[in-house]
Amino acid sequence: MTTAFVKRTGINPLKSIELTVEQLNILLNEPRIIGVVDISDSGKLIVSCEDGLARMIGFSDNEIIWFDSYSEQD
């Protein structure tokens, strides 16, 4: 497993998450995501989206799971 360390000004450098290469590719290729905001205490990414909102996401084996009401139907 590849460990992806998410660092950005303001994010606690001790917070990190582990992503597989496939999950990292899914994250980088998702057009609605424009940046990473933070990592939640539960280990989920909080990302900024093209609509200006921040949303919490997780991953299944081959797709992003949107926890904050941003789904494929939106």
C-alpha cells in the first residue's frame, strides 16, 4: 500500500491517511475536487469542490464515497 501524505498550510502535519495507488488516481482524476482542505479525526478527507463547498469523502475500492450530500445524481 502506498501512503499518501496530505500536507497543506494549516493542516496538522501529524495527520495523514493511507491511500492505494488506485485511490490516489481516483482522487486526482475527480473533476469536481479542486483541493484538499483537511483530514477529519475519523480519517476522511475534507476536500474543496468546484461549487465552492467543502465536503467529506472516503473511498471504496474503485470510487469516491461522498459523505456530505454530493452524489453522482448532483
